[in-house]
Amino acid sequence: MGTNNTTIDYKKERSAYYKVLIGLLLLTAVTFIQPHLFMTESTFVAQMAIAVVKAWLIIMYYMHLKGDSLIGVMGIFSLVIVATFFIIVIGFDVANFQYGAESHITGPASAGVEHATPVHH
Amino acid sequence: MSKSYFDETHTAIGHPKSTFMQWMLTVDHKRIGIMYAAVMFTFFFVAVATAFLMRLELFAPGAQYIDGDTFNQAFTLHGVIMIFLFIVPGIPAVLGNIVMPLMIGAKDVSFPRLNWFTFWLYILGCIIALASLFTDAGFADTGWTFYAPYSLTTSTNVIFTLVAAFVLGMASILTGLNFLVTIHRLRAPGMTFFKMPLFVWGIYATAWIQLLATPVVGITLILAIMEKYFGIGIFDPSKGGDPVLFEHLFWIYSHPAVYLMILPAFGIMSEIIPTFSRREIFGYRTIALSSASIAGIGYLVWGHHLYTSGMADIAKTIFSFLTFFVAIPTGIKFYDWIATMYKGKIVLSTPMLWALGTIITFTIGGLTGVTIAMIGVDIHLQDTYYTVAHFHYAMLGGVVFLFFAGLHYWFPLITGKMYNETHAKIAFYLQFVGFNLLWFPMFIAGYYGMPRRYFDYLPEFQIYHQISFVGAVIFITGLTYMFVVFFKGWRSGKPSGTNPWNATTLEWHMPSSPPPLENHSKVPYVDFNPYEYHHGEPVVKFDYETMKRID
Amino acid sequence: MSHEYIPEIATSRDGTKYEVQGWQDDFYGGKLGFWLFMFTEVLMFGAMFMVLAYYNTLHPHEFLEASASLNRLLGGINTVILLVSALTMGLSLLKMRVGDVKGAKLMIYATMLLALAFLVIKGFEWRAEYNHGIFLMHGEMLPESGMAFGKKLFFGMYFTMTGIHGFHIIIGIGLMIWLLKRINAGKVSPEHHILHWNIALYWDIVHLIWVFVFPYYYMIGAGGVTGGH
């Protein structure tokens, strides 16, 4: 198939790749330090936030999405759909699990195992 | 005599000499669409036969011809074939493939070899699905919905069907992908999105659902296989797994899937109504945007299948509200179609009959859906014959009826011939009457408590089953009759010419009938709207050798 | 699909000429198609993350304990390996685009090596877990074991997701082998490199998935069992 007909600035693009690499390595280091250093009460949120920043760098620069508005909009649409599933199922349904007292799968703490009867397959 | 796409073709591999291999290896979107139709309708009749077997068994209470376990396998087979092998590929695979590229002035889809590969992936899926009929364990008996925990514990052959559904899902994804790129990249110069015919809008919105919703059921099937064979625990209560999660994942796809089915069908309606009312469609933009919004909002309503499964009350309420909401864009379309017909010169050819019949049957299907969107009502009607009647009115009386309408409408384009109009009309009336006799009593039976997927029932329900059976006989007669009309038309019908309906959209401006391999002789420049009529006559006229406007 | 495709010209009524985009020679179309395919991967892994989050919500403490028991050192090494491999793959594409075909191939070999290293380390991890009695249909993961529900579900999804991710890495290695063959056959070149572009994109998404898999599984329990709410 054909090419995209722009002239390529090799040095500029290569330095962009390396800059992003350093950024990603730094963020990975932060990932390891974070649980002991900051936001220690909300590690999950911090970790996901770092992951999102890493993802943004990868998508914009490694995957060359910077400047491509059509595919960008489609990507946002896909992410909104996934987010909606999360919000509804996790945020509204299981977060308000209303049969916790009777349910076998949410037995008191880890004692669910006491009710576990071997199931034949 | 100029050559048509039946005389020559492009192939994926090599330059085969035999006609058979030319069909097997063809990458031409028109031939691929025909092959899809041939396979799909063969399986369609297998599923119809299975349904007839069930109707026969249910004619009287008690066991007459088959036992309860076989009955369970029968409704599973019926559902799996109808949904995964027939209606999901459905209109996009046949009419989307054949007609859509012609409507946008393209020479093929964006990835013709991928199209070829996708067709054979579909065939593989069909083979895997039906292979389990011939194994010792027998076909799955879980219903096409494979709910955990039963699907995990049953000894029938669920894995074949799960794998088949995955493969068929991949084919659906790739079709959607191909169509999305085609519509974005290959529209004729000048054809902006809002100059596309509404069938293309329907295929476009559908392709987004094919692409994004199907992976969810794909992974759900994989997770079900992982659960059944590797015990990962997520759907198995003995390890803390929640069967309701399976239902969430399953319906996150399967609800958008019904919009995937109906959107192309609505696209067909939007083509037929203006042509046979001889005027411009009313509300082009709102119909186009309503297709897009149905595709979007349709992702949000799946929980209405889970009202009785143990979801949190707040979740049920949200889903109920959203489900009512999604009915609005569909309603807009119906009003626009009726407004189009108002003061039009109605031509009651067979495609128009099917379209008008669908307005009646889909309205019933849609409205009964709205009734069970109410949580309280659904508690009573869930898993009864009311639900069964609702979705058959919507899917059979909506999607399939419009599929038939589209087949009648584009028959001359595809074959270059015309079917017998009188016989086609008789087939329509037989099916319309039979359909309503078959399904309408089920609303009443369901309301009085007849459960679905039940092999036996109390004697008070027998009258409904008997009326349904009579309806089934009439309906199947009409169905068969219609296909005989098609075959005879193709074999020995009169040549139709390139534009027998005097319609406006680009697929009717081919240089010869049936179309040549490379479609239009030249790609036109599109500076007109798709449905321009003036006093009942098309405004835009072309010279078919240069595709320049001569009006 | 020859490389001598000549696009058609459409003429409007006022004489202006427009080049018709054909399905042949459509670089942007090839790119768009592959991005759409990658969105399906996002939906697929997104659904799996949702299953994980579902049970996380029902069993918050057990998830933290299970997470804490994973080998963060090996997981971290794999994270860096994949990160560097994304660089090498990107550089291979860049070199191809400027005409350095030999350099491009070298970088592809480097990527493949790193990918294999990733798989080997993953294998070590799984083997260690197996020896601790934690593996599918084995030891603690059987229904009759005493391990808590939350942990069983955590590990069930752990093996599933790292397994499917590893499967995608194997496919990636296969794609790279195929890419090398196409380059050697002259079908992929600086003038026609859409295949290379798309395989690089594929590798980026494999990396992207790990960017989320790693913290969710390995890091949420890293600060001790409180680690959050």
C-alpha cells in the first residue's frame, strides 16, 4: 500500500522516542515509590493515574496519534463506552449489592469458604 | 452484451479457470454478498424447521414427539442459528456487501481480501456450531444465552457452540471494520456524510456496534470456557463467582446486538419509502442522526434483561429510564417515514407492501418492548410468552420482514431480472397473516402466565398453542412460496433494466444490468442529495458512460 | 494489488477535477482499519478489567493481600523489558521510513528478543506460583481448598489476563517473523510500509495493556494491606 507523503526528520523523531522512553521509565519508578511516599491511602487511584499518563504518552507519541483527530475521536468514543460499562456495573450495581447478608458469595469476610461445598462439573 | 459481475471476477489467490473456484476465491463484494445469502438462508430454513418441530410438539400438552431434553436442545439450536448464523451477519453481510459500495460510488470495499477471509471465517463458525449436533454429548441445551451456572455444569456440548459464537463474532467484527473504513474512505468525491443514502447511515451505525460490542461477548465466551474447563471461579458460586456478572457481560453485547440487527433494516425502510412514495424523504437529517443515537444509547440499556436476576434496585431504575429513552429515536424515524408518505404518490409494489407491513408489526414489537421496560410489569412478564412474542415481532416482524423487503427491492439490481409481482404479493400476504396468527396469541398466553422455553404446559394454554400452530403452517407456506418466487424470477424472469423502480440513489445508475465487475463506469462527482424528486420524477440524470450529470 | 495503481479522476459540473480514493494504495485507510481493530482489543481487555473490578469491590481486603503476594521484582523487570521493546519497535519503524532497512531489521530482532525474555520471566513467575499451590485447577484454587473467595477470584483472573496477554505477545513475535520475511521479499519497503506501521502499532497496544495490567495486579497491595480505602 502507499505511503504518507511527509518528509521525515529522523533526528527529531528519534529524540522524541527517547524522550518518551525516559518519561516512561521515570513514571515506572514513581509507580514503585508511590505506595510508600504519597497518596498511600489511595494507592489504587494513584497507580491508575500514573498508568493513564503513561498510556497518553504511548498513544500520542509511539502510536503517532497526536494530530489525528478522526481516529482520536473514535478512540475517545470507545473509551467512553468502556467507562460507561464500569460506571454502571461497578458504580451502580455491585457497589449497591443488596443481598450481601444472604448471598453465598459474600459470606462474612473470608469465611465464605466455610459454606463452600464441592461442586461437581 | 456487456460483461456483468457474473462473467468475470477478481480473486484472492491466483487466476482460477473453473467457475467453482472463481466463486470460492472471489473478492468481489457482490459475489460475496450472494454467497452469504445462500448459506445464511439455508441455515435459516434449518432453524425454521427446528421451530416447526417445537410448535408441533407444543400443539398439545404432554410429550408427543420429543422429550424434554431434546426440546431444550431444539430451542437452543433455533436460537443459536437464528441469532449467530442468520440475523447478526444478516442484512450487513448480504445487502451491506452488495449494495453499500454501489451507493457510495466505490469499486469495492476497503479491504476486499479481508472480506473474502471474513466470509470463510463465517463458514468455519457455522461448521463448528453445527458439528456438535453430531457428537455424543449432543447439542447444547442451555438456551442461546448460555447462562451460568447451568452452562458450566451441563454435560451437553457447550464448548463447540461457545467457540463457534466466538469465531462468528470475529467475522462480525471484521465486517464492521471493513465497512467503517469503506464508508470513511471510499465515498465518491462530493459525497459528504449528509449526502449519503440512509441505508449507508444504517450500515455505518451498525458497523460501530459490530466493532465495539462484539468483543465483549467474545471475551465473555472465552471466560465461560476458562470457567468451565479451568475453574477460574468468576461465574462459579462455589468459588465466589457471580452468575449475574455473566448476565451483565452477555447482555452488554446482546442488547446492542439487537440494534445491530434493526439499524440496517431501518436503513432499508428509508430507501424503500421515498422510492415508492415518489418523493424526498422527510427529515433526512433526523433519521441519519437517530441511527447514530440509537447506536450510542443502545449501549446503555442492557440491564433490562436482568430485572429479575438480583441487580441492585438503583441499577434497575437507571436501566428502565434509559430503555424508555432509547425508544425515542426509533419513534422519530417512524414519524418521518409516515410524513414522507403523506401526499406522496404511493406505488404498492411488493417491496412497499413489506415495508408497510413492517410498520405495523414493528410498531407492535417496539411498543410491547416499552411495556416490559417497566420494572414492575416485567416482574410478571419476564420469561413468559409475552417476551417471546415481543422479540419475534421486533426481530422477525421488523428485521427479517425488512430484509425481505430489501431482497425484493434490490432483486433486479443483483440478478438483472424481475420476479413475478402477483405471486410475490401472495407470498407477502400469506406470511403477514401467518405471522400474526403465529405470534399474537403468545402475548395473551404470556400475560396469563405461559412460561417460555417450557416443554409442557397446563391445559388452559392449549388454545393459544393451537392457533400459533395454524399460523406457523401458513407462515412457513408463505416463506417457502416467496423463495420459489425468487428462484423462478432468477431463472426465467424478465430482464429488469438498470432502474426498474425509477429510483434516485447511485446503485440504480449502473451502465448495465446486472452490474459490471467494476461497478460504475466512472466514479461520479456527487453534488446532489440522495432522494431528489420533482413531481414524482428523479431530478438527477446521468450519462452512463461518463457518469456526468445531464439534467 | 500491484504498485502501479493509478487513481481515477472525477469531474464536477464546473470542470473541477477530484482524485478518487480507491481501495488500493490507501495508507490512511490501512492505518484506520488497524486502529479500529485495536479498539476491539480495548473493549476485550476492558471487559476483563471490569470482571476484576467487580470482585475487587466485593472483596477489597483479599484483593490487596493477593496482590501483595505477587512478585513485584519480576513484574517490574517485565515492565521495563516491554517498555524498551516498544522503543526498539518504534525505532525499527522510523529506520524503515527513512530508508535504513538493515537497521530496521536489527531493531525487529531486538524487539523479538525482549519479547521472548518477557515470556521466560513470566514462565518463572507462574512456576513459582504453581510451587506455592496457586495455579488453575491446582492446590489452593480448587473449590474445596480453604483459600478465601476474593483470593481465588483474583488469581483466576490473574492467570486468565496474563495468559491472554502472553498469548498476544506470542502472536506479536509471529507477526514480527512474518514482517521480516515480507521485508526480505521486498514487499515491505520505505515506500510501502503500512504493514510495518500496523505491526508496530500492534506491539504498542500489547505494551499498553501491560501498562494497566501491571499496576492493577502487582501494585495495589504494595503499600501493605491498607493500600487504600
